[in-house]
Amino acid sequence: MELGISSFGEIVPDGVSGKAINAHKRMQETLEEIKLADEVGLDVFALGEHHRPDFIISAPEVILAAAAAITKNIRLSSSVTVLSSADPVRTFQNFASLDLISSGRAEIMAGRGSFIESFPLFGYDLKDYDELFTEKLDLLVNINEHEVVDWTGKLRASIPHRGVYPRPYQEKLPIWLAVGGTPASAARAGTMNLPMMLAILGGTPDRFVPFVNLYRQAAERAGHDMSQLPLGINSQFYAADNSQQAADEFFPPYELLMNRVGRERGWSPISRMHFEQMRQYGPLMVGSPQQIIDKILYFHELFGNTRYLAQMISGHNTPHAKTLHAIELFGTKVAPAVRKALKQKTATT
């Protein structure tokens, strides 16, 4: 199983048009996190696109290109590229360029996004939410498959026999479909033979097993080899030397983020009791290295996933040194134990 990290680049907004000190500091920290993840042997680092003052990453390809120059092995992905409000041609060109810079380590994780700010920002109508994504995903896959593109669109201008350049270093860019629990999205990913990344933010993990089964059944019905189809699971993560320390250090930034977003969406406030329930029974991957090892292996038993992506929350109440320590624990303690356990399991089956 591949093990990696995802980040949205949380930030305290500077509120200025120049000398954005917090933004500059957070950007340097993000690059340092990616470099460390590579050094400790993690498999992937993914950056999520947002267009809000509380997240610094609006152009993941640019940051990943900078990271490519200071890393050697780690795969570099978006998490997600908000494809509905992006242009698939430009998206492909940006990631193909990243692939050339990184010698074949680029990936695209396409999704609708969990926020809607990009729609009015780039001149799109929310009434076209579903159709925009469907059409643009079709075009992105078409470009990835063909150097010269013949494609007819409704919401995006058609492309009559035009080449799209540059082409990537890899034969094709890996394109993942990021989903959050909508059955139609799982069926689409399976039918299109696309790797799926499932984000689990609430509820008990076992509730998502039927969703994953739907993904694989859709792939099988479409004639694809579902045994070769990658599946990723994403949940929020924080590791510390012991369980209590992890909970005490992670809860303040988690509470701040979830309650800020919750106020926008009408959610009830997060309490420490609810947090502890999510940590014990839900998807939160927060604890000591051994607790996280056990939970990642539990996820694998449930889903048979080929990748686990740890969503980090940092940049607010978490000192950067503690974020780096969590990454170090993930790479040096958790990852080797998970890989060893899964290797032993494979050898006995």
C-alpha cells in the first residue's frame, strides 16, 4: 500500500495586498514538509486547490513544481484539482510540465471540490455544477489518451483536431477521481476505469464499504479488471509520541477548522467529546504511531485500498516543528510497520 500526505495549506490570513508574511512563511513550511516526507520514504504528497483566505494553495501545480526540484522519489499530486472551474487543456499542460520537471512523478486528482468559491471567481454558474464536471473530466481523459484531440463540448469550446503540448514524461498522467460519498461519483469512477480517492470525514468507516463495493461493481460491469484498479482512502491525521499528546495537540486546530467551516454550512459545533468519539470509532487518524498503524491496517481490511492519504491540518495552532515530527513518525515508525504487516499478510494468503 502507498502511504502519503495531503495538505490544504491552512493559514492565518494576512489581510494585506503586499508583504504577506504569513503566506510567505506558510509556503516555505509547505515545501519543507514535502521535502521531509520524501526523505522519510513516504510515497506521495498531495496539495488541495482552494480559493479562500484561510488556505494558501490555489495553484498546486506551481508549488508541486517547486517541490519537484527539492525531492527525489515522492509522487506529487493535487488533492484536488477543482476541474469544474478549471480548463482541462491548461490543467493537463501544467501537470505534464510538472511531470517533466519531476521525471515522471506527477498525478492529477480531479474533483468537484468541497467549496464553491471558484465558480463565480472564474465566471461559472453553479446551476451547471454537475454538467461542468462531467464534460471537463471527459475532455481531460481524452487529452491524456490522445496527443491530437478531437472533442465536442457544450459548456467548453470544442477542440477540432488540435495537439495538446507538452506531453508528460510518463506514458500517461495518472488521473484519480476524488469523491466524498456520492454513489454516482463512485459509479462514474468505476465505469471510467479511474482510480478513486475516497475522503472519509465523518461516520464510522464501515459505512463506506458499500460505496467502495459500488465502485468495483461499476468497473466490473464496464468490463474493467477491478483487481488492477487503485483505491485510496483519505482521512484527517496527526501523530505524536503518545495518544494523549496527539489528541491534545490536534484538537485545537481541528476544532478551529471544522467549526469555521461548520458555521458556513450549518453544522453543529465540534466538542471534545465528539472529537474523541471520532478518534476512537470514526475516521480520525489521530494518536500514537501504534494506534495509527492499527487503524490503517483496519482500513485495509475494510476496503482493500492500495493507498492511504493522511490529511494534515497545520498552520494555525500547531507549531511547525510538531507538524514535521508527525510526518517523521509517519515515515519512520508507521509506514515501515504497515508495509511489513501487509507483506506478511500477502505471504500467508
